[in-house]
Amino acid sequence: MIRCKTTIGGAAMSAALLAFTASATDQFPGIEGLMSEQEFSDAGLEKLSPAEIEALEAWLVGFTAGEASLLRANNEEVKKASKKFEVLSRLDGEFRGWSGGTIFSLSNGQRWQQRLSGRYDYDGPRNPSVRISRNWAGYYRMTIVETGKSIGVSPIIKD
């Protein structure tokens, strides 16, 4: 699940778009895939018809392809929201730790790669929860929630 912690609706949408751009999936996940159930409900989107949801998603795809990058680069409100970027998900498949250049596949479809050197041997439960956030310098850090162990990561973005 992708969650973005923000207090302003427009900034929340921009942060969600930032999270989506880091996704390695080929298919648009839909507005319900970008938002938590609570965010979807808080925005009142359950009141929309399927056709209205489809129209909103079409607009969102177009916005993401065009104006979103300009806002991320130039809008202070969006810049502030992107600093609060956070992904909460689970690791997909067999996970035994990292050892340099490790690829992490998440259950939400995103893929990330180890950015910093280091080794960590993991022997805990399968599919541990992870939190990916940005540090003060703008780099991403993935933390295994159960152990608190962290490593610098970079999104794998499919062109």
C-alpha cells in the first residue's frame, strides 16, 4: 500500500504522484491503488460513479505525464510534501537480506535497488514490512520494520 503523510489535499495528491512515478508496474494502479482506504474515503471519492472515477483517473494520468514534474520542481507546497514521502509495503518473494546492489521487489509493485554498500543477513519471517522514506538530503532509505535495520535505496523506474 502506498501512503503519503500530508495535511493538504493538493500536496497529498502530488506526493501520491511522486510515489507512483517510483512504481515499476506497467499498468496504472487506479486512484484506489494510489490512496489508502481512509484517504479515498476522506476525499469523498466513494460517492463517484465508476465513469467519474475513470474520468478522474484519465485526468490524473495526463497530469502525471505533464504538469506534475513542473510542480515537483517549482512549487514550494509540493516540494514540502515530497519531503514527507513515505511508502509502507512488504517485501515480495524470498528475502534473506542485502549484500550490495540487491534488488527489492515490494508487494505494491515497486522495485528498489540498494544504493549504499553494506551487508545484512536476515532470517526473520517471510515478506517483512518495509518503510521507505526520504532523508534530509533527499535520498531514500528503506527500513525493515520488524528489525529496524535500514539501507539506502534508489527507485527502479521503468521507462
